[in-house]
Amino acid sequence: MCLASIVMTEVIVPSIVDFARSPSERNVSRPSADRLLEGQPEQVTRNYFSDATGQFFAGVWESSVGRWRVSYTENEFCHITRGRVRIEDARGVACEFGVGDSFVIPAGFSGTWQVLEPMSKLYVIFEPATP
């Protein structure tokens, strides 16, 4: 019978990121004047996670009422936790989402975001590497 020796190495396991308990920096912004179409929306972002590559992010985003142009280079998963939004693509096709709704906006999407009621969403973003 042959006994093999097993060498145990310390494995560093990343911690779970719990949005309710993890610290985040509060970033307040507004759409730039060249993108703004209606209102004066104030947006608050709380990013809870960024990976080491700088391509993957997750957090909470909030906005007051307004409408602005968007152009996505990233893929974004959204889950609405408060309020309502209307998103319209460049062809004029619109979708409305409210509390409990989830959707993905793919990289390359162009159109408008219109916050109909003050809203918040959970977001997960993946930014593909630039060729």
C-alpha cells in the first residue's frame, strides 16, 4: 500500500458582498447637457462590487424623474426595486418596467431612458474588453 502525502495550501476565498452590510461610496451625478432631454434628474450610484479587471460591477442606482439619451458599451442587468422607467430604442420601440421587473440592456443599445417615477434598481454590469 502506498500513502501519498497531501500538501495543504492556504486558499484565499473572497468574501460575499452583501449590499445591506457592505460599505459603498455614494456618487451623485446628472446626465450631461448634451444628453438631457427633459427634467433635471439627479442620479445616485452606490457601487458595491468591482472586479480586479475593471469589467464587472454591481450595485444600486437611483434617479429622480427625467429623460436622457443613452448609448451602451456595456451589458447591464437591471432589477427595479422602486418606481417606473420607460426605455426606448433608436427605432422608437419602448418598454416600461416597474417594481419587481428585471431586464438586460445589451452592449450597443442606443435610445432614451425616461424615469417616470423616482426609481431605484439593482444593477450588474459587464463591460467587454475593447479590441
